[in-house]
Amino acid sequence: MRKANNGTMAYLLLTALGVAGAAAAGEGHDHQHREHDAHVHGVASLNVAVDGDKLLIELDSPAVNLVGFEHAPRDDAQRAAVAKVKEQLADGAALFVADAAAGCTLDTHAIDMALAKHDEAAHDHDHDHDHVEAGDGDHAHGEETAHADAHDHDGDTHSDVHVEYAFTCANPQALSTLDVRLFEVFPGTERLRVQTISAAGQNAAELTSASHRLPL
């Protein structure tokens, strides 16, 4: 598997979908603003582009659709839930199933998941406390309380997940449909707003658990 080149993959996909100006600008603030405006629980967006033998997919979803919550993980069960979702998202071949005759294989994927970053930060914070001397117990407790309060505050904010996938298809001429199985893996996802571009042209669609096969 080749190393992911996230910037190149995102640029190719977004350029193909006619929003290269936003991608080229590369400002994280603008991207976050667009995601916030589109943040609707139960609804996610999917961009799909076929370019030669490449199948490029970009998923944006509120974290609650995938994990069941949007605040920073507060206990071991929630941390385990975040880790499980990250593992499931990494298996792009199970989430997006192309026509078997097309022979598509997953080359790269990239996951941007704020909840996972919160978890890593909390782990580093807890590790630092392991080195606090016994005499500093009150100080350590104060830091932990402040850290927990920050997490509670985060519970009032939105959290999104952004994932990019790149597939190579051995026989792209046979690529006509994509079976999107996000709904069965993540039942909190009720609708997918989809934009596609391929040799057939540029189209918009909406997928649900009852209608999850995407024409390309």
C-alpha cells in the first residue's frame, strides 16, 4: 500500500467536483466553516470521483452519526468506541464496494477525527500525571478537574469526521456502481448527500439504508 498523500488526493477529488478554488485555498478555517454549516445529525456528505483507473471518495460526517456522541471521550467505554470507529473507517473496501469486475483495491486512506485527537491528548495528559510526586496530589487533582471541565465544555460543540479514500481499479471500464455500506456499519447515518463525477458526467444523489447503490 502506497503512503497516503492527503493533500494531492483531496485536491484531485475536489478539483474534479468543481470546487478546486476552495481546495486550493487550503484555509482550514473556511473548511471548518463549511462543515459547521452542513452539520446535521443523521446526515453526511459523500464526494465520489472516477478519474481513469482511480476511484476517489471523500466522506464528511458529524461524529455523532458514527460514534454516538460528539464530546471528547470521558471514560474507557467511549475511548474504545472511538477506536473501534476509527478502525471501521480505515476499512474502506468494506464500506465502499465497487463492481467486482472492476477489480478496485484500496491504495490509501486518511482519517481526520477530532475525537481521536482528544483521546490522544488525554492519554498524554494522564501519562504526565503518572510522574507527579505523592506530595503534589492536590495539584494533580486540580489539573485533572480542569481537564474534565474542558471536556464538559467541549460537549457543547460540534465534532466532525473527514475521511478520504483512494482506490485503483484494474478494469475501470467495468466500474458502473458503488455499493455504499455505511448505513449498516454506522446505523446513526440516515442519509448521504452525494456528488459524483465520472465519464457519465457530474451528478447529485441522495442515499439511504433502503437505497444505497450509487450509479457512477
